[in-house]
Amino acid sequence: MNLIGPQIRTIRESKSLTQEDLAARCNMEGWDISRSTLAKIESQVRRITDEEAAIIARALGVKISKLYENVE
């Protein structure tokens, strides 16, 4: 399980991005990810590596520490 999936969803939604939008941004950062894989990450079904978390943070335009806020 991953701890940051719900926070990724919260940040993505706060920026009015769809899962497709974020997946496309991650692809532009060099990570070939599909919308369905992103959905699994957000719902904590799929684990996420440190490198993947860094890519998502860049794609969202936030510091990686932002992904770990509100993690319990």
C-alpha cells in the first residue's frame, strides 16, 4: 500500500486536473503511466516508488513534501 495516493488525488483535484491530465503530464516528465495506473495509485491499490512520487510532484507543480502532508 502507499500512503500518498489520497493526497495526490486532493492536489490533482485542487488544480482542476483529471486523471488523464495528470497522466499526460507524467508522460511528459518521462514516466509512461496510464490513467488506470494513476487511479490505482490514488486509491492506494498500487505501490509507488520514490522516483515515481518525485515525477508526480513535478507534474503537479508541488514540492514532494506536499505529497506527504496529512499522511497518517
